[in-house]
Amino acid sequence: MSTRFGKFVKSRCFKVLFLLILTAAAAYMGLRAGNALEWGTGLSLYLPIFILLALLFITLAGSMVPGDGKEHPRLQRCVSGYFLAFLFYDVLIQLVFDIISLVFDFSRIVRAWLILAAAVLTLLLVVIGSIHARKQKLITYRVRIGNWPGNTRIVLLSDLHIGAFIDGDYLRRVFDKVNGAGPDVVVITGDIFDGCMPGSGQMADTVEAFRGLSAPMGVYAVTGNHDPDTDDKSFSDFLENANIHLLYNQAKELPGWYLIGRAGIVDMREVRVPLGEILPKAAERKPVVVLDHDPQGIREAAEFGADLVMCGHTHGGQFFPITILTRLANGRENFYGYGIRGRTQSIISAGTGFFTIPVRIGTDSEIVIIDVSGEADG
């Protein structure tokens, strides 16, 4: 997050402000729910409503700690995620309806019906957004690089966030589409997991799903800010068993080109090595492709003279209107899609999975197909 707003989002001040806003939003939603019951039926149920919201808040606080290394119960994560999604959209719609009510001076009974309508609309949005998040869209880019050896199909996956919401069944649907695309190589730009390693049952299912990937040149990955430490034995065992080659500040020579994997920018545990120290000078005669979780790394890759950079991390904002805030935080060039800086082309994925709030509205869970060829090739 390179903009001023992005730096603010990463600050402790924002975290405190976000918690205060979340608390106020829950109180507002509870008040409106109590109002609707009182105005529509005459029942005063404010206390049980606020007790229920308090319990949901405790569940939320206990499960939304990214990267804390703990495996929170799946049911707890699901309840928290859907509660947060409902809270977000219900408050937005309620605010709009409250403004309309003030303008037209509606009676209490009409306002009660509007509160109910807001809840129904919110529920529909959350259901639609949840279903949409689980559908993967194929996105194709055609990239030309001057001295590229022939034609290569790269499939880019990013931000799977395997955990409470993403399981083996979801992965198999993704990998069936990946295999159907006929990739030469598959790359994963970080956040394979959602903060911790899953339990043994889900882990075995995850490994089995990954072993079904078919790519003649192999499957390569870099870490993201939600992944475990690289020295975590369970993580390294997973990578080995799943046939995933982790590139951690490393370069891999593939037929006619080099693939570089970077340590992350966002996670301060990781050591960021300059690109010039990773790639041998002899490699300058071959095209260079860089995998980097955070799009902030594109600038360095462009200064280095890389031919192509692939990133993830932003999720494209995942759902509206957070899409707008995410774009403001990252800047237009580091937000989503195809870009070019000098001779360096870049592709930022919106992510193949999703996390925390299990909905997508205004974005897609995507599988990115990149067809790379030389300047003279078709």
C-alpha cells in the first residue's frame, strides 16, 4: 500500500478506528432491529438483541486475527465471516433508508418495514456474493517478450487462502479448470493458506488436490503475508508432498527463461533480497519473470529490467465498495490487471480464493491464463 491512504490503513490508528466503527455499526444495527420490532409489533427486545450481537462480536474478535498461527474452529470462522458481511451491507442500506425516511417523514410503521426490507436485501446480497465468490472466472492475457523461446502458457493462481472457506472440493474445481487450460507451468503468488496450517484431515485433502495439478514445467510458488513461516516444518512438508517448488529469494532456470520468486514486502518476518543478488549476471541474456505477492514490488522489478511480474495480494478489493478503498490504498498501478512500466509488463490477480468476508461483489475469483510468446510469434 504505497499511497498516503494506504500507509494510514496499515497504521495502528486505523486499526483502532476500524474497531470503533465496527462497534458503532453493530450498535446501530442492533438499535434498528429493536426499533423495527417495537414499531411493528410493540415488543421491546433491545436487551436480547444486544446480547446476541455481543456474543457474535466475541466470536468475531476470537477468529479474525490474521497470521496469529492458530487454527480457529471452522464454524467460528464461518459465523464471524458471514456476520461481518451482513453487518457491513445492512448498515450501508439502513443508512440510505434512514436518509430517505428523514426526507419524506415516514411513519414509524413504514420505517419498520424499511428496516425489514434492508435486512432482506442484505441477506440476498450476502447469499449472491457468497455463491459468486465460489465461481472461478478464466482471465486470459497475451504477452509478447522480445527474445522469448517459442510459446508458453503460464497459469497464475493467487490468494487461495485455504482454511475455513477454501477446502479440497473448492481446490479440485479450480485445478480441473487449470488442467483444462493446458498450462506449461503453474505459478502461485502467495497466501496459499489463511494464517495457519489446517488440521490433518483437511491438509491431506489439500495435498491430494494439489497433486492433481498437471504442468510439464512444474508448479512454483512464493509466500504471502498470510502464509506460515518458511521454516515451519508442516508448511515445508506440505510443499514437498504437494509437489510445489517454493522460490524464496531464488531464481529457477526454465527452458529459455528465468523465474524468480521474491520474499514478501508486507510481512516483516521475511528478508527481502535485491533482485540483482538473486539472479546471476549470465541470466541477462534470457527473459526474466518475477513472482511477487505484493504489487509494491513491481517498481523494483521494473528498475531491474524484468520482462514480466506477476502479483496478487489486493483481491481487487474483493467486494464493493471496499474495491474503491483498496484502489485508493494501493494506487491505480498497484491495484489490479495488466500494466506496463518501461520494458516491464505486470499482471495483478484479484485472487483465486477469498478470505475473512466470504463474498465477492464487483470482483471475481479468477484463474489467470498468460500466453507468452516472442515478438515475431503469433
